[in-house]
Amino acid sequence: MYRYLLALSLLFSSNALATFTIKDIELTQNVVVIVTQSSRDNSPCTSSHWGLDITQEQDYALYGLVLTAVAMSKPIMIEGTGMCISNDRYERVGKVSVKD
């Protein structure tokens, strides 16, 4: 039942939600770019990578969670905001959770 409700919410959600294994993390000026092992084709931005604006307090906290997942070698679930940052290249991350 839970999976059915989750599938329905994903169907009607405008934000991207997926589980990824992190391949690389790059820091370019004020943007952290999260490169995943698998690409996605539903990105509203010009690349399929995720981004965090570390000048924003919430994004800085999410960056800490991403680094924790990397240190633990765990995949993460990312929910996008649907907004693009850094000249419309990366979808801004809205929510991150570490998966087991």
C-alpha cells in the first residue's frame, strides 16, 4: 500500500525524486555540483546534475548530509525543487535523505 501511494505521489509530483549513487562532488564558486553514476533525462535544466547553492543556509546543511553519505558509501535520495541554479545548468536540491 505504501509503495502504491508513493508511486501515485511521484506520478503527480512536478519535482524530480530519485535514488542515486554519488560519482563525484565538485565545488565551483558558490555552487556544489553533485554528479551521480546514472544520468536522468527529466531534468528541467541544461545538465542532469544536481546543485546546491552553499550561500544559502539550507543548501549548506544539505551539503553536509551529502558529504556524510559519501563518507558512509551510501546512496542518497534526492528531491529536486524544479528550479535551476548557476545559469540554468543544475537543478537545485530541495531534500536529501541517506538510504540503507
